[in-house]
Amino acid sequence: MPVDRMRMRPWLEEQINSGQIKGLHWVNEEKKIFQIPWMHAARHGWDLEKDAPLFMKWAIHTGKYCPGIDKPDPKTWKANFRCAMNSLPDIEEVKDKSMKKGSNAFRMYRMLSSSEKAVRKGRKKMDPEQKAKVGTHDQT
């Protein structure tokens, strides 16, 4: 029987609120904007314990990694975490605020409200002709 697990957004909010992972914090809690440390593993001084704890915790939570049994694989943990984040309809990366290079690299994300999620979902399903019609209504 599969083990019950939290969905990613509430799990992530729990991790942010716990303050246990250095660099993972609310930038603006009211607007639900948060920052995730995102140091590249090829960087000099990269450390599994310091630079991959969030990805490792997610891998443990999802059952993809069992400490003491499985060999640590931070590259896969990070890829799985990134794919999971990108697939969430209610979280979006704030790309112009992210800093992807350097020793303090991070990504900035925003959790969307249910109404923002509906608007975002609706936009994805519109074809170019529908978008053009909506655009002309906005100008009148």
C-alpha cells in the first residue's frame, strides 16, 4: 500500500516556514514570494549538506531516496525537484528576480492564489486567435 504524502506546495510552505534550510525563505510572505538556494553543483566549494538539503528532503519525502540504503544522487534530486516545480499550476518562477550564477545563486518563485491560478490556466488553453480577440476587447 502506498504511503500518503503531502502535495508539493503545502510541503514546500512547511519547509519555508520551518526555517531549517539555509537560503530557503519568504522574500514577501504576503505576496507568497519565496527564494530557493540554487547553487550549481559544478561550482567550487559545492557541498551536499549545504547546497542540496531541500532537494534531498523532497527525494526522501517522495520515496526516491532512502538515506543509508541508496547512494546520494543530488543531480537527480535537483532535476526531479525542478520538474515537479515546473509542473505545478499554482507556482511560477519570477525569472527576472532569480540569480542563477555565483556562489549565492537562487531562484525566486511565487505561489499563486486560486483566482490567479484560474487565469493562468485559462491563458494556457487559449489559441492565438482567442488571444487576439481578448486583446482587442482590452483596448476598447
